[in-house]
Amino acid sequence: MRRGPFFCFSVRHCRVRHNVGMATAVLIKALGAFFAIMNPFVALPMFLALTDGAAIREQRRAALRVVLYTLVLTAVVFGSGTAVLRFFGIGITAFRVAGGIVLLVIGLSMLNGTGSSAHTGTKGEQEHLSQTPDVAFYPMAFPVIAGPGTITTLVILTGQAKGAAGYASIAAALLAVSAGLGVVLFLAGNIGHYLSQTLRSVMTRLMGMILAAIAVQMVIVGLKAAFPVLAGS
């Protein structure tokens, strides 16, 4: 084998480089997917509305609880997502297609400037939220942040993960996005002064487009797996 910065020094070195490359690809994909579906700046306006009138200290405590609940919910799905599918006799291919459709609906709703009931709850639920004393778990952690869209994304990504490196990449992406979420919500009172309604609308639509693209890719991969003829094999 040729030696150099872009060549393998040995078979083992090639395998290490391949694994690192795969882990990096999974990390980037997971970061994009989690950031789109758990976008802190999309959750920020609702958090500000639900904590309106609360003292800064209480608002920040609520932000920390939101992150804690989100991590607990996603950790449960991360550890048992595929096992739940096996229990119900659902294949990852079918779940990938169904999940892609769910994400597509959410993404299109965000593109239209409206929330999706699959992601933010029904209108009746949202009206009930304003009367809920502690909004950290419901509705912020679930279903706004760790809702069906996030759960679907996490199950699909863990189903596609190969080896410890793949799972570690997904966990790292989830922790990174959760950390960003915590920072944004912790500083919600300060950030809210600088976010105009126009900017919030633009960000929501941009994240909707990214999410829709990810959803379409999920459906395409699922259909190719279900119908190999579509992949030309």
C-alpha cells in the first residue's frame, strides 16, 4: 500500500480510517436530524410564552428540567427503541418509511409556518398548557422537543447504527443538541429580546426544509430496502 496522508499504512489502518469515516458521517447526519427536529430556536417562542411572567430564576430552573426530561425520554428510546419494534413485530424498514412520512408532515407544517399536532400537540392541548403550573415535562419535553418526530428519528438512526462507534456518534449528537437546547432555554429571557417575529418565522421555515429533506431521504432508503428492484439490484 502506498504511504502518505491520504493512503492506508496497513489493512488495520484502512479499517480504522473507514470506521472513523463512518462514525463521522453518522455524527453529522444525526446532528442535522436532531437539530432540525429539536431545534432550540423553534422551541424558544413556546417556552417564552409558557413561562411568561415567571421570574428569571424560575424560568431557568424550568429550562434545566426541560433538558433533564428530554435526556431521560431520549435515553429510554435510545436504549430500547429497536427492542420495542421487535416486540410489536415491526421491521426497521417499515418504521423508516412510516417515520419518514411523519417527519415529512412535520417539516411541511414548519414550512407553512404552522406547527404540527404530531410535534407540538393538538390545539386543545396547547390551550390547556397555559393553565399547567410546571410546563417543563408537558408540553416542552414531550411532545414539543422529544415528541413523535424525535422518537422516530432516534429509532431509525439507532436501527441504522453499526457497532459501538455508530451508537457513540448518535449519543454524542444527541448530547450536543441537548446542550445547545439547554443554553438557549436557560438564556431565553435574554435571547427573546433579539428575536423578531420575522426572524423566528424564517428559522422555522428553514428548519422545516431541512427536516423535509431528511424525511424524503428516509422514505427513499426504506422503499429501496423494501423493494430492491428500485435500487437496481
